[in-house]
Amino acid sequence: MRLQFHALAYNLANFMRTLAMPEAIKQWSLTSLREKLIKIGAKVVRHGRYVIFQMAEVAVPRELFHEILRLIGELRQQPPPARA
């Protein structure tokens, strides 16, 4: 089971690297991606309807993180247009 989890994690990280990474960091290794994007501590703050992740900008600048989230969002299938 453990080997399957490692294989799944590798494939997921490789998929993310090829489809959802900006050109500025396409050359990063999977180790760099894991250490700079996944192993980052964050503070979760709730305000009413909002949930905010407060993260340090040491590893990844805010603009780069927003670009990664935008690219991941574009991978979602868009809903069909509503009928009139």
C-alpha cells in the first residue's frame, strides 16, 4: 500500500508540474516543489464566510502562488452555458 501511495504522490506532483506550473518554475525538481509549495506552514484564519491561509512569502512569492492557483483553476471543466 505504501508503494502505491508513493507512486500516486509522484504522479500527482509530476502532473501538477507539467500542467499547472508557470514558466518561471517549470525547471524545478519534484523535491523543490514539495519543499517550497507543499511543506509550507500556514495559519488558517476564519472570518465569517471567508477562510484565509496566511503563509510566509519566503519560499514562494504571492504573485507566483496566485499564478499557480489560477493555472490549477483553469484545469477544471467549465460548466455548460445556461439555456435561455
